[in-house]
Amino acid sequence: MNGRGGSSTLRSAFSYCVQQVRNYDYHHYLCLLELPPQMRKAAFALRAFNVETARAMDVASDPKIGLMRLLWWQEAIDKLYTKKTVNHPAAQALSWAISEHSISKPWLKRSVEARIRDAQREADDIPESVEELEKYAEDTVSTLLYNTLQAGGISSTTADHAASHIGKASGLVLLLKSLPYHCNRNRHHNYIPVEFAEKHGLLVKQGGRSEILLDNDSREGLCNVVFEIASVANVHLLKARELAGKVPAEAKPVLLHSVPVQVLLDSLSKAHFDVFDPRMQRGVLGVPPLWFQIKLKWYSWRSMF
């Protein structure tokens, strides 16, 4: 993208990325605004790529079309690393980030491949344990933080370790928040592990198949399952924060993604871990937008995460 036309196209691509993140991932949009200016463009390109792949199945009228979109992104990543042009604004911005910041291809690939595997799940393919959900969160969320650190020129094993924990915590709590939506689409079975469903009376066997039972009579059991998964997320958040003293100062703005995790955990606690509580859908992750921004600014100002 050389010359005036190329610059115009790139500006348009980044404008698209910022708008997509603002519209569909608002709490992380606010987090990215706390990054140093030189890191924001690449961070928005990476986060917009995540928005595109995360929403691929949700915006498709037919699951096969959603899967085709994910496969398209899988191929697009390969093209970007061979300097081929991909006619999509998020891909154009990502191409710039790859060129300017030597973004790691394996992490991008791992993210989209995890979403492809998730899209290919059968209706009765229920995760056996919470470790499977943690792996999915690592592959889709932690990798995004690794790439963002890389885009900022930050090479720190401790920062990566903290990012791993924050990514797992974030992935787990966002799966919990989205449970009502997935229930409406009959995909809740993919995100409630057998170990917890069985423990809390949500697992039933019908015709040789295991199913997750969610109705008014099972509401208490679901709240207990949500509490169990939220507790796992909280442990990851605590482990990340234990590393704070060893994390380089320049990495801490990237790790502010811990704040949405904390806010969502607090909101779940106030709602007694009932993901169907209307309060969970209000404001930003269940709190007024201004309160969320103040909390984020406080952590940023104190170089905390």
C-alpha cells in the first residue's frame, strides 16, 4: 500500500478496526485506549481480527457459512505472511501490523484454528473438564495478549506468563456471560463441562447420549456451575497479579485486560452467579459505563493490572 491511495486505504482499514472493536468489544476498546499511542494501531488490528473470528458463527444464518468465514480467515493469515493482498479492512490493518511489528504467525493461527474446532463441535460434544475451556481461552484470548505484547516490542517471560493467566480468566468469564445467548442458540452444551454438570445435577442421559438440562428447576445447579468456573477464573487472575512486581512497566498497560475480568467477577458475585440476572446485561459488564472507566483509569494510573 504505497503512495497516497495506499495511505488512504490503510487509514480506512484502521478506522474500520476501531469501529468494530468499539461496537462489539466495548470493554476491551476502553482498555486499548490506555495503551501508549505507538502500540494502539497494531493492538486495534489484532483485536479487530479477534472480533471478526469470534463473531463469525454468530452473524451467519447457517453454521456452514460461519465455518466458511473462519476457514477464509485461516487462509487469509497464510496469504498475509506471503505478502499477498487480502481485500478486507481488518486483514489490511493486520497486514500492516505483521509487517511493522513482526507479529507471530503461530499465535494468530492457533486462535482461528481453535475457533474452527469449536465451530465443528457436534451437538452432544460436551467438554469433559474445565481444563478444556481453559485451553480454548488460552488459544483464543491469551494468544491475543502475547501478540499485543510483541507488537509493543515487549519481550518478557513474566509478562507472557501473566498474559496467559489473564487470557484464561478472561476467556472463562466471557463464556459465562455469553451463556444466555448460547442457550438461545442451543449451544450451551459446548461450554458447561461434564465434571461440573454432573456434580450439580445438570447432566441427563437420554437414548445413550448425555445432555445438559437447563430449565427453571435447574437454575440453582447452573448458578453453582457458574460459581465453580468463576472460581477457576479468579485463581488465574490472582496468579497473574502475584507476578505484578516482576512484570516490566511497559507491559502493564497491555495487561489491563484484567480489569474487565475483575468487574465481571464482581458483577457475577452480586447477581449470586445467576447469568440470567438482568443486571448482568446492564452498562459495561453489569456496571455503569462511567464506573468501569474510572476503575480502568485507576488501575492504569497506578500501573496495576
